[in-house]
Amino acid sequence: MASIVDANFKSNKNYCSKECEREVLPQRFCEACDERLERNNTMGHHVSYFPEEVVTVCRSCHNRIHMDDSFCPELTPPREEIDRFSG
């Protein structure tokens, strides 16, 4: 029975919460602002270069992360990694 319910939720895009939808449709929300991502408004953003770890964010948040050090510092790689990657 649960699989029928799960299939109906998936096909109708009705979920009990954002957390539930995240589990079914990973990478559908911006990791910075938690807003739903539109296909043409997504960016891969490095959280770490060594090892490589990329999260999906909206374009607006991606720009803010790179322009404002105080915006989502948890999504910014350590300075040493940035220098090592850029150097």
C-alpha cells in the first residue's frame, strides 16, 4: 500500500513537507535559501575542492556567496582550499 501512496505523491507533486519532498526529489531546493530550484536557475557551487563537494544553489545565492563573505559562510570552502585550487 505504501508504494501506491508514494507513487501518487510523486506523480501529483504533493508532499507533506519540504523535508519529505527533498528526500524524494533531491537537489530540488537551493542549499542557501531553501527555495525551489527552477531548471534554468541552478548553479553548482563548490563547498570543498579537496575532496570535491558541490551543492546546487540558485543563481542569485551563488552570486551572493561569492560577493558577500557573511552570506552562507558554511557553503564557502576554506581560504586555503580556494588558494590551492586557484593557484
